[in-house]
Amino acid sequence: MRAVIYSADPETRAALRRLVTAWMRLACAELDIAVWDRLPEAPADRRGGIFFVDAGALPPAALEPLLPARKTDCALFLCARDPRAAIDCYALHPTGLLAAPPKADDVWQAMDRCVELWWGTLRRLELMSDRVKVQIPLYDLVWAESVPKGCLLHRTHSQMLVRLPLSALEELLPPGIFVRCQRSFLVNLCHAAQAAGGELILSDGTRLPLGRKVRERVIEAYEAVRSARAGSGARSKGAYENDFCCDL
């Protein structure tokens, strides 16, 4: 699967590339990124992909030959400073609209709207559960807790028990994204919505306590993930962004 970025504006191109790359690293996904400053000749295969297109840079008829014949093979997000430019492109049936300049939350919400296109590109963790091998996308693992018979994995829509100590699970996961916030809890910081009052509040409302000895380190890692999500080049004093081992 590929992500295609097209804009005649260098600032918009750079921002989209930075934000899509940040999403890939934190979601542990593998996409090919193609950046266009001009439209190429229509490829014969009209491959699918996730398209981020500057709506004000071209007439709709110029883009249509580059999109796949089957609309289910692509998602089209229009990026525009002027909403009227996006309206002119609605004949292409876009998946969504992003304001320019694009923001991190806009790109993450856009990717959430085309999950079926990139789900197969996610890095996976293979574990045994009830004597069956199960592959879990890293991004799907929200948090894990230690239990007497191993650890309980909390995924976005389900739970799963694996006979593996939490410390062993931690060694299989990318540091910087997954951290021990307390002796019994391991959390995916991509799903952390807030760090406040000595606890992490996750996107599903779960509240996990921060251990006193690791509190400063966890908050530092949380801030680094927030910075990376925004595509920022800012460095925390612990430089946790260098630990994101899902780099492509």
C-alpha cells in the first residue's frame, strides 16, 4: 500500500510528508510514500493508495485518471485553504477534507477513516494464546497488565490472555512507544490521551497509575510521543524519539 502526497505548495507537501511519516512510525505501519510536486502521466495500472491532494492545485479532471478504477482500492483526502476549492473536487467523491496547513490530528483522523487499506501493513507480534498462535498488530495493543498466569492484553476491541510474563512481553515491543508505567502495567503511548495527577488516561477512558520511580521517565516518553505525533523535530531531554524502533 502507498500514500501519495500531491501539492504544488512546498510547505503543504513537506507538512503532509512529515505527518504521514510520523503516523507510520507510531502506528508501526509500512507504507510507500510518493510525493508529487506535479502530476505524473497516468500509470497503466492505476494503483490504489491513500491520496492526500491539494484541492486548489488542479482541476478534478486532471486527477481522476490517476485514481484506481475501483474506488474501494483508495482513499482520497482533499487539502485546501479555501473550502470552495474542495467543493469543486467533490465529483471525485473524496473520503474527507483537511484544512491547510494540515495538522497532526487531521491526518490521524484521516487514517482512521481508511483502516481497511492500511491494516494489513501493520507490524505484528506473534504470541501463543490457548495453544494457538495469534498475530496481534502492535498498534492494536492498547495496554497490558500482569496477571497470575501471564499477562492480559487489552486490545482496541477485545482482551486476550497470554502465558508470558509482562517483562518478556516488554522485550518484544518497541521501546519509546511501549513503556512500563508501573510494575504491573505496560502501555502503548499512542493510545495515551493525557498524563495528569500521577496517572495516564487512555483513549478508551482507562486510567493507569504511574509508579513513583518511573513517573518522570514515563511522562518524558509520553511528551516525546506527542511531539513525534505532531511531526515535531523537538527533542526531549531523554531523546525518546530515537527509541521508536518501528522506523522504516
